[in-house]
Amino acid sequence: MIFRRASFYWQFAAALLLPIWVLVGRGIVLSDVGWDFLFYLVVCPILCVAMLAVVGVTVARKAVRTTKTLSWQDVAVLLPWHVAILAYGFFASSLIAVAVVLVGIAAFWSAAWQLYSETRTRVKNAFSLDAVDAGAYRAEGYRPGDDAGRVIVITPEIDGDEPPRR
């Protein structure tokens, strides 16, 4: 639980720190040509936006927002992605760059699928009869409200009794 909560907070910092690390590590320290630095000036903001997109889709899930912890599936995808980005700051390898892109795509679709699944389950539960009090309800029509305009009043019928009139 502590590791998943720390991962939740780390993903916000990582969206800014890891692209800066790639820019500093690859672009300034290990670059042989000035054009490499210009390339990293373009790529690092794109990486930052991609990481923020994954964070946004992840945080859109209610389970993540309420508990402030990531799921183990999130951790299993984000940890290799962040390690690959760190490694790319140290080593100039096209395989690491490809891994960063592929794992980044996998992280986005993993977060999107989890958001879809959780939202689908919550909507199903909201519209199922198990989640709703299956008693009898009667609409009494509407009464004029003060500021709201027309208001429909729905009152439950308790054991066949008449609901209280207002």
C-alpha cells in the first residue's frame, strides 16, 4: 500500500523531472552535435505531455482518486516506463528509445482500459435493480419551486400506504 501510494505521488513529479533528466543527460552532457540538443528540445516536451496524459487518465478513475493509490497493474506498467526513461538519459541506444515509446503506449492503453472497466462496472451497478431501492414510487406531479422552476416530486409508497402530502 505504501509503495502504491508513493507511486501515485511520484507519477506527478516524474512527468516533469524525467523529461528534464533526458534533456540534461542526453542533450547537454552526452551530445556530440548541437542538433541533438535541438532534437531533445522538441522531444522532451512531447514526453512530458504524454506522461501527463497517462497521469490524467489514471487519476480519472474514482478508485485512484479516493484512495490516492495506483493499482498493481499501473505500477507494473509505469515502473518499467520510468526506468527506461532514466536509462535513456544515461545511454544513447535506439532500443531504449523504442522501449520508451512502446511502454508509454502500453501505459496509456492500460490506464484507459482500467478507466473503461471501472466506469462500466460503476454504471452497471448504478442502473441495476440491486443498487436501487426496488420499492414502489409514485410521481405526484410537479409543484412550482422558488428559483428552480418546475420540480417533480417523487415519493415512496411504504407498504401500500399513501405517501405523505406536502
